[in-house]
Amino acid sequence: MNLYSDFGPRRTRQIIGDVIALAAIAAWVWLGVTVFQLVMNLSTFGKQMEDAGAGFEQTMTEVGENLGGVPLIGGGIRAPFDGASQAGGALESAGQSQQLAVSQLATGLGIGIAALPILMILVLWLVPRIRFARRASRARAMVDAEAGVDLLALRALATQKIAALATVGPDPMAAWRRGDETVMRALAQLELRSAGVRMPD
């Protein structure tokens, strides 16, 4: 498969375009990861809330159990501490929910910021590069075929602009019909050059 043109100027432009496109993709990936990490830092508050709630719940539970063992008054004293323990559990649950929400937001923002520009780059850069590679490969296969020059000349007559055909001769179609080797080779070269393939000697 021909990834690059056989001709220097066009090959240079293709290489520069590839480098720019890959650098742009890397930059957008970096930006998406950076935004993800920045937003994820907000989950620190949720983690602290979870830890505080868990610690408070555990402390109130232990205090309630210890006071609950006191004869005569244990049962009545334990109830407020059990309620406080449940409040600690609710705080812990809220901290976990906040972390989950921040994680989902960070993931959505990170992917959203990177995905759309990268998709646009792929459409504007990768699709034309694939088309070029396929066209160049087909042209090279036609060169290797026994009737390649004739087919390439006919393709040039069908696809090239009138101005380009005029550089080959005053009436390239008539020359092709009578089998003029010089004109046919010039037409084939015209088609190959547009496909980025050099005519073999």
C-alpha cells in the first residue's frame, strides 16, 4: 500500500499533515485527560465527607453500645446516639454519591472535550489519506498489469481536467484511439502523477 506520494513536494506535504494531525490528536487527548483529572479533584470533598460520616457513625455506635450497658438508664441514653449514628451513615452515603457524580461528570467532560475534535480531525485528515492510499495502490497495480499504460491513459482521458489533457497534445483522444505510444505514455504519467505514483522506466 502506498501511504505517501512518490513525488517529493507532495510527499513532504503529506508527512507534515500527518505530523500535525497526530500532534493535534495527542493535544486533544491530553486536554481531555487534564480536564478529567481537574474535575476528579472535586471528589476530594466527597471522600472527606464519606470518611467523616463513617468515623462519626462508628464513634456514635460505640458510645451508644457502651452507654447502653449501663444498668437502669442504658436503654434511654442509647437512643440519641443510635440516631446520631444513622446521621453519620447518611453523611457517608452522601459523600459516596458526591464522588460518583463527580466521577461521571469528569468522565463525560473528558471524553466530550477530546472526542469531537478528534473525530473532526479523523474525518478531515484520515479519510483523504485512506483515499489517497487506495488510489495510489490501484494505480500501481494498473502499472504492473500488461495493459496498464493503455488503461491509465483511458482513465486520464475520463478523469483529468481539459487543461491538463491539453498539455499532452492537441487531440489526445484521437492519439489514444490510433495507439500513439508517446501520447498514451504521457496520459498515463498524467494519471499516475495525480495518484502520487511515479511511472517506472
